[in-house]
Amino acid sequence: MEEIKTGTFVVPGTFLSTVEEFLPGEGVYEEEGKVYSSCAGLVLVDLRTRKISVLPKSYPPVLKKGDIVLGEVEDVMPQRAEVNIESLRRNEERQLPPPKLGVIHVSQVSRRYVRDLERKFRVGDIVRAKVEEVGREMVQLSTTEDDLGVILAKCFRCNTPLRVENLKLGKLRCPVCNRVEFRKVAEDYGKGEPWGR
Ligand SMILES: [Zn+2]
């Protein structure tokens, strides 16, 4: 039998653990000291609370074109930035199903021509982006609209959150070390509203 861990797909009645190992959470039932799945879905093991749950298959929602997501930039290459999609506006509390890899192609960054993607995104930036296409392995994202783009960027040198100096140019400045960096920022950068207005 496959080892039961977070992300394992199970069907109703699958033995998950004993109650000594994990306490029953949601989507499970207990019988004679053993915990079983009560639905088809993905296993979620919470090591902190020692609870095991099953998220029903229809939950969480699947991404679709037009959804707005938040994610963290994980890699910036000449032609594309890779984003780890963290949450979805329709229900930000819920975890996302795979694929979580979002890709922003250089042509989908800004309405203007982008020559140097490293002046638009950096690893660790938090971005708000729109889903353009959902594939099996990855999600194509865009940040062309004014309300999309980086909503939080930290100074490459000292890790302090950067402040906007010129929104139109995407020019940011570090309030601590004075370093200047550039991004494709959302128009409400730094306002502390993850989903904007
Ligand atoms: Zn700095």
C-alpha cells in the first residue's frame, strides 16, 4: 500500500492511520482506534496538531481562466518568471490543487515591451496575477493589467520591503540602505491589500 502522507489521493474507506498516530480531522471517521477516509480526496496531515484530514476531491476549487491568484516568484529566467501559486481570490483560505506552478511569459508581463525580466520580477517577490491558461503541469499567468504585478518586493541587499518611488516606472527604493530596484508593480503596491480593490 502507498504510504499515506499529505497529498496522497484516497477513496472512501481507505485506512489512514491509527488514533495513536493521528487524531481524526475532517473528511475522516474513526472505527476501533483506526482512522479511515470518509470521502474521495487528498490527505492532509497536520504535524503540529497531529490531525489527519481528507479534503474532498471537489474541494478546493480548480483554477480557471480569469482567476486572480497570489504567488511567490521562485525563479526568473530571460523568457519567463516562475511563480509558486499560493492562493486564489475566490477563496483565499483554501489550499490549491496541483498545478501550483505558474509561469509568466515575458510577453505577458506588461503592456510595454519587456527587455530585461530581472527589472520586472525578482525571486521572493509576491505577485498578483491573472490566470490565462490552465495546463496539466503549469498555469500561464499574466500581469499586464495595471492592478496586477508585484505587490511586495524586498531589497536584494538588506531584505527590507521596498517602497514605491515612481509607480509609472516601477521604481522602488529601500528605506534602509537606499538601494533602487525596478519591478512590474501593481498600481496599489505597498498598500497592504493582497487582493487590491
Ligand atoms: Zn536595502
